[in-house]
Amino acid sequence: MVGCALPIKAPPEVKDLVKSDTAFFVEAVRSELDQNLSHLLVKLYRRNPIQLPATLSIEARVEQLRVPKLDLKEFGGPKPDDLVRMAFHEDFTGDRAYAFVAGLQSMVNHAFDHRREYLLLDDLPSAQFVYNSARNIETAAYLLRTQRNSSKEPYLFADGFQDDVLNASYSQLMGEMIGLQDALSKALAKKDQRALNAVARGAASFVFLPVGF
């Protein structure tokens, strides 16, 4: 019967036929960013196991990052930039590792219009928002590297010496995310024949740029 008909989904190979090369690039970058953010969260938990709530596993936290729209009620529903900053507040008693990465994931989600797939007629992400998202990760990396509590200890342990060996993998991972978004923002700007508004920022910038929230 017509009333019982189910919607027919196009197989992946058919969907691929109605995507532009730029859309493939957008999806590839988006996928890589999601993987890198999940990897960053896992690394932070391994370095800061005290941050993981006793009722949750690392795998459960990673799954929470992958939903289309993050549920941030446990933090009071802050904006993404405020959530990242919350991880470095002295009086914050929640999960700093998840607050930090979930804030970044939420910024990326906004910059990509909360989408992971783009067909031929779909609007692609704003080149400016993707560029701004890269700058925001730079700011977050600076906070992760420099912010200390009243005891002069990092709020979140990341890069540093471990067994007399320098571990800079956190900076490298975040640098990869920055590079991916910079490359994509340039490609999107070229496609739209628009110039990016490159913001002059100092090395110690604490300002997060708008990405659509």
C-alpha cells in the first residue's frame, strides 16, 4: 500500500555521483577532524585519568562527541567558546578533558553547519567560519599549553617531558587540525572567489572567533 511505503535511500555509490570534488574534500577534512578530536580526548584522559567520571568509560565519552548535536547539559549548556574556557577555571569541578574537547568539537560542528555529508546542490561550509575554526584551535592549544592553577600545575597535563622524553604529540595533533582547516578554507574561498578576512592575532590570543554560534 502507498501509505506503508518506506523512503528509498540512495546507495553510497549513487550519492557519490552527485558530489563535487570540493564536497569530497570538505567531507574528508570533516572526517579527519572528528577522528583527531576523538584521539585528542583519548590522549587527555590517558594523561589525566582523574578527569574521567567514574560512571563513564573513555569509549562512552568518545561516542558522545560523535552525535550530530552535542548534549552539553552537564555543563549548563554553555556556548562552545565558554565551554573551552571552563576547562581552565579554578572553581570548575567537572570533567575538564571533555569540556575542552567538546567545546572544540562543537565549534567544528558549527563551522561545518552540523553536517558531515554534502551533495551537489548543498551549500558548502563558510570559508570564513572554517578559517576562524582553525584560529580557535590555535587559541585552545595556547590555553592547554599555558594555563595553570593556583598550585602552578596545568589544569590538563598534555605536552611535556615523560621519562625524560619530550612528548609534543598534543601540539602536533592540534597543529594537524589547524592545517587541515586552513587548506580547506583556502579551497572554499577560491571556489567562491572571496577573500578570507585574516585576523591579526598575537601568540597569546585568548579570543575565540565566530563560527556560526
